[in-house]
Amino acid sequence: MRVSRPARIRRAPRLGVLAATAVLAATFAGPGAPGAFVVPAAAASGGPLGAHYDTGGATIEFRVHSSRAGRIDLYLYRTASGSQEAAAIPLTKDAATNVWSVSVPVATVQGQYGISGAVYYGYRAWGPNWPYDPAWTKGSTAGFIADVDAAGNRFNPNKLLTDPYARELSHDPITPGGADGAVYGTGPQHRGADSGTQAPKGVVLADGATSTGTKPNRALKDDIVYEVHVRGLTKNDPSVPAAYRGTYKGAAIKAADLAALGVTAVEFLPVQETQNDANDIDPTGTAGDNYWGYSTLNYFAPDRRYSSDKSPGGPTREFKEMVRAYHDAGIKVFTDVVYNHTGEGGPWNANDKNTYSLLSLRGLDNPAYYSLTSDMQSPWDNTGVGGNVNTYHPVTRNLITDSLAYWKDTLGVDGFRFDLAPVLGNTCQHGCFQYSRTDPGTALNRITALMPARPATGGAGTDWIAEPWALGSGTYQVGNFPAGWSEWNDKFRDTVRRDQNAMGVENVTPSELATRFAGSSDLYQDDGRAPYNSVNFAVAHDGFTLADLYMCNSKNNSQPWPYGPSDGGSDYNLSWDQAGNAADQRKAARNGFALLMLSAGTPMTTGGDEYLRSVRCNNNPYNLDSSANWLTTSWSGDQSTFRTYAQRMIAFRKAHSALRPTGFYTAADTNANGMGQLNWFTPAGSAPDGTYWSNPNNHALGWRIDGTELGDSSSALYVGYNGWSGDVDFTLPSPGAGKNWYRVTDTSTWAEGVDQVAQPGSEAFIGGAGTVYRLHGRATLLLIAK
């Protein structure tokens, strides 16, 4: 069994049963609509999907796609919630493109409809399962045939639908003032409930001039990736003004601190709109809370909750200002994106084909946007999160690429990490799942065809990173992504964990260790990719923190608030509490961090790992929007010491290009020392033979990287790793003619302190070739030749 993807629940909250106190009775809006409805003479004939002002600002053009609708009406509102529409306007369909559109003069919006401020809007759609009936009024069932028909259509005009291309949303479906999720439901109990007054609306935005600064063009191989939640980064930080804590503006203030730590790329957990307005209404429970944000409601809109300015346009402007702050600090901005499922979720009840949430895509063109079972009655769900997005459909593929281009070009994002990325390579729309690495029609390949990856040596381009697995059959695709894609490497993670924490239970050979430390050539070399395409990590948001990996024998997710309760989470964590010895726990964390920084590949750390943040053994805190899950700057002495250690190890990696190779190391004899770019050694100083490489009882390994072979003026580096519990003597190889070895760090407990990683120029003299260095149990040694 592998820990490729810890089992956990990240599904969208069921909007009809979000909390025990939710009122399940539908709230019916009054029948009818305002009397003065104007149908424009001509609809917009072309242009991008969404709602856009024309070049002169005199007209708003609305365009939405649906291949199956029989009628779509645009509803305009003066306020985001609590009021009836100001106008309802039928759209016109272009039969050649299946795009529905209408152009509305701004003078009409302001004068006739009385909308003087922000323009809020949504759509109502009719189709084969619910054809338009002139007798229909809001809250009625006139025209209804079925909640779902044989073709998978789920139209319901009582549900106001958000535009998939809306640039901002007014609010979440569930808010503290609108907690009745039943209004979004279909099925016999809910189909007549009208959602118009409560539903989120799109916000019509004019193009803004806010700059995102100059994008860093650094090669991915030279990056230190820091994965963090934008709210959790500052919500508990007293150095940030209270009004900005937990916001984009607060995160912008931290750019300098992260740069000082050594971070070169900050990877934010999802920042596209998700259901989180209702988090912490009842802090004694976590039902329905969604802190991580892996249930996207809209692929264009920056999450309004993370903005200190929540006025229309404020979230977009503030997000761009944050990106500018990171770019000014030389830091890339990556975002975690979720194109495999959406916040509309799956069926409310098992074996009930009728009752679902209709928020946007499902009510516009269900079979185009979602993969369905072969009978077209249910979502195809082999990922465990409510149903797959139909990424092989051209319209859905365009939605994915268009939204990515918007985040890249308009909002300034430098790279993306894709949740459950194999879904992007699916070539089967309905009734099956079939991943393909080579099919040019997949979303996976269209993304990099339209937006090329950053070159290996840096420059213009985008950093594309996949989470290359899911839960279902055919979804584990580590090492099988196409050129242009990097991947989270769970094999690196698991090999390090197994060797550190499961000796005698899990078999790890020196060969396995060497393969992971040298960039995982077995995964990436055969298809022409490079070591940097392996995103190495020991922990991520998903699972234990670095501290908890070495402090916990098992998960403890049922704790009371603020450390729980959380459901899900893997029972197979490859963790160990080091027999309860706190000093050994810190040593183990130093080893894990050192191996990450000294390995070929792109290292990723998680926010708080640098000071040993703990969530007290909760390995699935997806729902904890709490102080226990936010970062802190109130560090103990040991935490401050570890932060200094992490900062200096990052600096060492950045200072030595030999640790960041463009291609895979070679071991050929290429210089006067008889050494190649990388050479492996047994502790005795000899080259390992086949028996040594394959013996899982060998837990010590040394390697020498020749910097002069890799453009590194510092010459050679030597790493000794002792996975045994007892001391091991390492006989050192040649440091090079006229040079000696000097100690940069020894992770052993005896060396713990602020200077555990020596500053350049203060490294301790060790000796030359043949010197024997005694390395204590479960420790890592780093030497530099000078």
C-alpha cells in the first residue's frame, strides 16, 4: 500500500444540509418579474464568454454557452442578495456556436433598470427536461417534466445560475445571513424552491489597470516552493494590521519575510471562489466548514473572503496587488487549482438520481461540463469527491484553458499546481475513465500547447505542476505526465519516510534512496524530462506537518475544536514519534529537511515546517479554519532554532548550483580526481556493488557531487546519511587536489543550536581523503571541499 494520496474527505458541503440548524423548508420568491422588460434589438455577435463592457464602456455584452438549453434569460440585480431582480432579459442563441448572448446598453441598465452601482447578474435556463412554459413564474413547476432526463439534462429555471466566466462572485451560496441550502436543490422536495434572492451573482467588472509587476523568469529547478494557505499565512500574525490578517493584503506584507527565509515561489492553496463564507459560524463544530478550499464555485473569481476590500472589484484588485508585492520581492506566485470536480458536488442522497445542487454548470449543460455514468443519470466519480469534470469536452476544456490564461495573464500568476491532475488527461466523456499522456485533445496537453512551460534554464513560460494521482482505478500516474509538466513525487516522500520511520517494517534499499536523491531518473528520464520535474516533498498540506510526521504514531482527528474534529485522513502515514524523545523528533525533522534540500529536484516545503508547526496529529485538517491551523510567529526557543536551521539549509542549496542540475547526474570519470558529477560510496569509502545496492539491511550511504563538473565554483560536496540507530564511521573520498573537507552541518543532537548549519567561511575543518568521520545514529552530514 502506498501513501500516494491520503484518504480524506474534501468534498463540497451538501448545501441543503449544511448545518443541523439549517431550515430545510424552501423559501419561495414571489411570482412573476418586473413589468418593464426590454429585449435588445440585436445580441452580441462575437467576443469572449462572460460579461464585458465594450471598448467605449457604453454597452455590457453577456455571453454564455449551452448546447442543450431551449431558453436562457439574463437576470439583473441592484443588490447581491435579498432583493428581486431589476430586469429579466431573454438571450439569443447562435446555432453555430451554441453561445447565448445579449447586449445591454449601460444607459438602460442605469436609467430603466435603476442599477446605479455594481451590476449583479445570473441566468435561468430551460431545456428538454424542463421546457419553457409561458405560464412559469418563479417558484412554480410549470413546464416541468423530470429532474433529469435520459440525456442527463438537469435544467430548472427556479435556480439562478452563476456565469462560469464571471470575473467575481458576490458571495457564497451559504452565508451567515442565508443558511438555507435547500433553495439550490432539485428533486420533489426542492425543485420548486426559487434561489434568486439568496443565490450568488456574477459581478460585471470593467478592466482594471492594477499592475502585477515583473514576473520572475527563474528556472523551476532553482525554486524553493512554499505551500501555504493565504488566510492561514497571516490570520494569527500580530505583525500584520488586524484589518489585513487573513487577506491578500496581509499576505502581501509577508513577501519580504518569505524572501528572507529563502522562498522563491509561494504556492497558495486554492484561491478561486469556494464555499467558505459560513466557516466558523459555530466554532464548537466543523460540520460543513471548508478551510482548504478544494470545491471550486467559479474558475475566474478570486475568493472574496480573502480580500480586505470586498466591494465589487476589490478582491481582483487586491489579489493583483499581492502578486505585485511578491514579484517585487523576486518571488513567483503559484496557485493550487481544482479542475477535476466542482463545488456543485454529487447527489444529496445515495440512490437518489433527482436531488442535486444546481449552482452553475449543472444547470446550464450538465453532460458537457460533467462526466456521467453510461446511463447519464449520475456523476462518474472515480476520485471520491463528488463527480468528475468532463475535461475532454471541448467547451469544458476551453473553460479550463481560458480561466488559466486569465489567472496567468491578467492576475499575474506564474505557475499552477493541479489537484487530482490525471482527470485532465481523461479521454472518455461518459461511462468510463481512460487516462492518456499523448492524446493532444486532452485538457492536459491543450494547456501546455496553448501556454508553453517555462524552459529548463528559465525565461518566459509557466510552471505546470501536477498532483499525479487520485483514488480510483487508472488514476495513479506518477511519472506518466507529458513533457512540460512537473509532478509531486510521492515516491520521494514515501522513500524518505519509510527509511526514517519504518526500519524493520518497510524495506528500503540503498538503490531506492540513491534514485530519489538523484532526481528520480526512473520516473522522468525515459520521456525526456529532467530532475526538476520531480517536485520533492516530505509533507504537504494533505497529511501530517513536518513536526507531526516525527511526533505522531497515528492520526488523531477526533479532537475537539480548534484541533478538530476532522473526518477522513489516511491510516497509513509512515510516521513515528521517535519513542517520544523530543530531541530525536527535532533531529528527525532536520534529517527530513536536509534530504529535501540536498536532493536533485524542486523542493517544496509547507507553511510552518520551517518552525516545526504542529496540528497535534490531525492529518486531515481541511475543515479547521481555526487558530490551530493558522501559522504563528510566537515560536518557542526550539522552534526559532529550527527556523534558523531551515533558513540556512535553503541558503546553502541556493548557493550551490550542483544541487540543482538541469539534467541527470553522470558518474563517468571526467576529471583528474577520477570522479564524475556524482559518485556513490559505502560508509567504508568504496563504490557500492550490486549486493550493497539491493540489500535493504544497508541503511547508510554517502555521495559526492563534483561542483566543478556542474558549474559550481565551490568544487565538491559530500553527504553522508546514516539511517541506523547506532553510530557509523564514514571514510571520506577525495575532496580534490589541494583541498580538504569542511563541515557545513551534522544533524546530530550534539550539534543542535543556532549554528548547526555553519555560515559560509565558518565551516569546521574535518580533513582530506581517507579521513574517518563518526556519524551518530539517524543523522545527516554535509561537507564542502575547500
